[in-house]
Amino acid sequence: MIPADLLAEATAHVDAGRFFTELAALVGYPTVSDHPDGRAAIEAYLDQALVPALTELGCETEVHPNPDPAGGPFLVAIRQEAPDLPTVLCYGHADVVDGHTGQWREGRDPWTLSADGDRWYGRGAADNKGQHLINLTALRLLLEHRGSLGFSLKFLFETGEETGSPGLAEFAAQHRDLLRADVLIASDGPRLDAATPTLFLGARGAARIALDVDLRPDGYHSGNWGGLLRNPATTLAGAISCLVDGHGRIQVPELLPAELPDTVRTALEGVTVANSPGDPVPDEGWGAPGLTPAERLYGWNTLEVLSLGAADIERPVNAIPGRARAMLQLRHVTGTDVGGAAEAITKHLAARGFSMVGVTVESTFPASRTPVDDPWARWAHRTLAEVVTGPVALLPSFGGGLPNHVFTDVLGLPTLWLPHSYPGCLQHAPDEHLLAPVAREGLVLATALFHALGQRGKAARR
């Protein structure tokens, strides 16, 4: 059983305003990883905010250089309890995206946490400072409650997640012993919706695919040459429809998963997506047929057109353009051969008369997930369900992108992601915010999970 007084202290920490004050201090650091001025703020955030918080947990800390010069440093903290106890690796990222100063409603400053009812506005409030502060606070409350965690703790902070986590996989590979653990428990991304506690086990991958129809350097009068010269824009439209039809259904077998595993289908039964106020309504008849919206989002692949253009769409002239381009994105689950995507698409198009379309996979992000029936996943889901009155969603994969593959594929860990935000938090946009009720419940859930892990460690010693 999880002590009621410990969970009450977690709730009180938010309700008394202590958590808001602590989060305000973190938001005040403009840790923008893709801006030169952000590097100094990142170093200050590690040294002045995170190191003291981790030291308070009894951790030894060390800042490590990034093997990739495009990325920032890594902070590793370790609290070693008894050697026969389990070790948990936690993760967070210290960096944020641009603040979009001047674009926030009601004159809000992105670097000053401000409250409007249950919404706490500030850059990083949801992504990721509020989330890793919840976990740090839960660990501190547990340590204060019983004098030990009941497990050994390692915490890894990266500083370039918002720029694609450069160097993270290489750093993990070089420091496998340093980061060795039994399980990853981390928080990022949104829960299913604001009202539903969520545990997800991995992330879909992504591949950006450029299509280029470059037929001639000049445009030619559409009246004099129409019907004689191949139009690259028309060609591109036809090529795209060969890859994904007008109803969002992928037409290239190699870009699809082999199956939807029964364990995934079972986990997603009853899961409702886009269930928060203000969410758009999923379009009927869009996407892979025979799947529920949750299965399409968390268990299947999608191919989306991100941009499409030829000539000047705002000021068209009566000319056949010489070139047309599009950028597509494949969001994919594990088992998809992204390495062979360019070849598969090129062959598919050529067989349908579109050999003039150039295909380039410009960037990829791996998919990965811990199996739904993994013992750690079952344990965590059961533990969280004990402290809430409603259901806890168990999602095989997060719909967006996270560096989960570093932990599953490089470090060989089962991964448990407990998000403390929601889909409408406006992360990466003006007016990013953390919901106070989600923060309150998130702190209770994180405290319960860490407490149960300590009890599990004690039981293993008996």
C-alpha cells in the first residue's frame, strides 16, 4: 500500500503554491538550444538549478561533453543505495524551443511563469521543465518520507532534445556502464487527454521524404505549350496520390507495418483520442481502414504531406512551371524498414510511370517500444491504477517523436513514460502552459510509482 500521508503531501505541495514557485525559477532560464545565447542559459540551468536539486537527493553529479559538436552537454547524477536493489534511470531535457517573445496573449513574458486559473504559462512549463520537476519533487518527497528511496537512482539530462538529441545515442553507447539500470522511468510528451492518466512505452519514428520533379529551368506559356509539355505540378500531384491516396491511405506496401499485434490492439481497446475541449474532431473515413482512431495514431503508420509547391501560389502567371516539390513525412511504428524507403518509393513510382520524380529521404528518427506485456509495463500500469479512480491509459507508442530508441536499443532497457502534460498545452507555440490539475495528479502518480518501486526493491531483498 502507498501511504496516504505521502500522497497527501504530494497534493499539498502543489496546492500550497510551492511547486509553482519552484517551476517559476526553472522557467526563468531561457535555455533555447538552437540559439547562441541559449548555451550560457543551459550551462547556468544545469549548474544553478539541476545540480543543487540532484545533490539534495544525495546524488553525485557530473557534466559530460557531447561527442557531437552540434549538441550541448549531458548531466548525469547517481545515488547508489544497496547493490542488490534495482536501479532506475530517469531522463529529462533542459532545453526549450524559442520563446516567441511578443507573440503570447495578454502580453505574457515566456520566461516569467504566470497563472490564469488552472493554466500556468511559460516556455518549458510543459516541455520539459514542469515534467522533470514533478519527478524530482516526487523523489524528494519519498526520500524525506522514509529516509531512502529503496532503489538506486540515475538521472540523465540532455540539453539538445529540441534539436533532435544530437550525440545522445553516441553518448549512451560510450557510457553503457555509467547508465546501466533495470528500467527507465521518464516524463515527456502529453498524456492521452487532460483527464486521463497515461503510461506509454515507446515512440513512433519519423522519416522526411522529399519529392522533386525538376523538368526544365524555365516556365512556358500555358496557352502555347499546354498539352505539349509535362507539367511538374500535375506530375507531382499524381505521384503523391500513388503513395498516399486522397483519403490518407498508404499505397506502398513497404511503408506499412506487417500487422497490428494482438497485444497492441488489446491495449488500445476503449481508448478515445482527441477527447479534450477544443480538440478537432477526427475525420470520418480518413486513414487506414479497419482501424480505430487510437490504433491509427498509436499502432500504425501514416504518410502526411507537410508542404507542396510549384511557382508562386500567391501570384500565379499563365505559365507551366518548370519544377514542383513536396515534403512528406512517414510516421512509423517498429518493424518498418525506413532504410529501404527511398528505394521502395522510387520503384513504386517508376512502375506507375513516374520515373521522373526524384525521391530523397532527408532525415529519419527511429521507432521503438517496450512490449505491452513486459513485466515492468504490467507492474507500472497496475501501480498507477491503484491511486486513481478512473482508467489509466496504456499506449504502446507515443504518437510523436522521442529518443526512446536510445534507451531500448542502445541501453537495452524497458521504458516507462509517465507524461505530465496534455495535448492542448501548446508546447513549441506561444502560450505554452502546464495545467495545475495535471501537475497535481502527476505528482501523486510519480510519487506512487517511485514508492512502489522502492517496495519492490525491498521485497526482492527478502
